Amino acid sequence: MSDPSRILVRAPNWVGDVVLSLPALRDLRRSFPAARLCVLARPWVAELYGAVPEVDAVVESRGLAPDTASLRGRFDACVLLPNSFASALSPWRAGIPERWGYATDARGLLLTRSCRVPASVRGRSQVYYYRAMLEGLGLAVSGAPDATLACPQAWAEAGEALLGHAGPWIGVNPGAFYGTAKRWLPERFAAAAALVARRTGARIAIVGAQSERPLAQEIAAQLRGCARVLCGETTLAGLVGVLKRLSLLLTNDSGPMHLAAALGTPLVAVFGSTDWTETAPVSERARVVREQAACAPCGLRECPIDHRCMTRVDVDRVAEAGLALFAA
């Protein structure tokens, strides 16, 4: 067939994966510069594509039947970034003529062009996982991976309004969606943030979801009430605006970590149960702090033993890494 003029990209389901897939999306845009590029995304990540200028439109994914109805007759090709069978089902039912992606999760029969996951991507950043799919489909991949976000002015202004002070600001992101195994100890986040703030004169803001507000309040109490708790007070756009405003973020492996990296915000990320070789922040202004443990990375939600991968990471290492970035 001729080059498609209307391309749908099925987005990953989580914020961090969206960021790590941006280089592949930009490769796709370079391959089809004249095409209209639309993203189908879950509601909790859809807003983020407002910071991705290569995207022409966004459709929120609402489930199999609504997606099938909304996609029918609108696209020439669909590129599936997630691996699941379900992500391929609505484009197939909608009759999109070309459906491209990895032949994973027994969905090969739903695809018109597919490839296997190459062994070469194991143990490397997931940006290469998505780009390798495009290569396997016969599309061009070129240049250094670009996983950046362009913070719109309105989002930046929302972040400024939420912080409400000139700063400088240090951010603390103590939560992690997948489970407690990914979380550094809250009292150590408090101690590291206090040390950096004392040396730099910065104020402290704690970010995260509404469900993480009790954790944030625990840390704020240890900081004697001098921290601004923003958990649950930001939309995704507002969170991007806050992260853009920070001089430093102390964080676990999480969606906000990847957002900060994409925005060029200096950050220190504490890694334990997850594989830092595959999900580390993609930024020259990011530092990963971790301790060797025979059981890590385990990928578990909860640690079944003594959480040694996190308890062995001390406050001074994280604070010193943050101070070095703050001074750079």
C-alpha cells in the first residue's frame, strides 16, 4: 500500500512508559512527515500528549466497544506500542487496514505487519524496546533518542500558582504506583531533603497522587511543617508544571521521575526492586542511586524479606548526589 496518511498510535498505559516511547513516536513522525498522527490513550495519560508537538490529535480510550466505534473508518494504519492482545482488538474490530506491532500475547493474527522482540533489547533502556519494534517493522530509526517534553506555558503557569513562591524548590516524590517495594524509606526522604534544603536555602514540595497524601504528610511532619504537600492537588498538566519549576527532584522509580527527566529537571532516583538498566530516567541531569543486593531487581510489589535493596541506600549518598546536581 502507499504511505498511510492517517496513522493511529496506541499509547502505553502508564506515564513512565509514555515518556520512554517518545523516541519511537518521533521516529514514526520522521517516517511519515505528511501523515496526520493521532494517539489513542488511556484517560490518565492522554493529557500528557499536549506536551508532545509531533502529535496532531488525541482520542481517549474508553474500552473495547467505544474505541471500536470511535476508530471505525478514520485511520489507514495503527501502530501498537503496548504488547497486549486487548490493545490490538479494537483496531482490528474497527477495520483499520494496517495494524503493526510486536507479535506478543498471542495477537499475531490480529496484525498485518509484526515482528518478534529481539534479544538485543534486554538489559537496555526501554526506549530501545519501542524503537526496535519500528525497525522490525521495516521503518527507519535514526539519531539519538529524544524523550523530552515541551511544557506548555499554561502548564508552567499552573505549576507556579501551585508552588506560590519564587523558590528555589526541591521536590520529593516518595510514592510509586506499583507497590511499596519500589519506595525508599520516608524518613530518609525527609532527611535527604532537609539536608539539601539547609545547604541551598531551597523550599520543599512533596508531589504525588491523592492516595500518597498520608505518606507525604508523614514526611512533612518530620520536616516540621515546612514542606508544601501537593499530593492530590495537581492534574497531570499541573504536575508537569510543578516538576518543570523544580531545581531538583528526589524520587523513586515512578511516573513523576520520568516526567522530570523529560523536562530536563535535575533529579536523583533511588532504585531497588526494579531494573535500573531498563527503566532509568533518560536524562544527562539524572543520577541513579542504588545498592547491590543479590535479590534485586526482583520486580515484586512487596518485599518478602527485609527490603535490603532500599535500606542499604543511606541519606548522605542521595543528598550528596542532589547537591552536586543543584550546584551544576
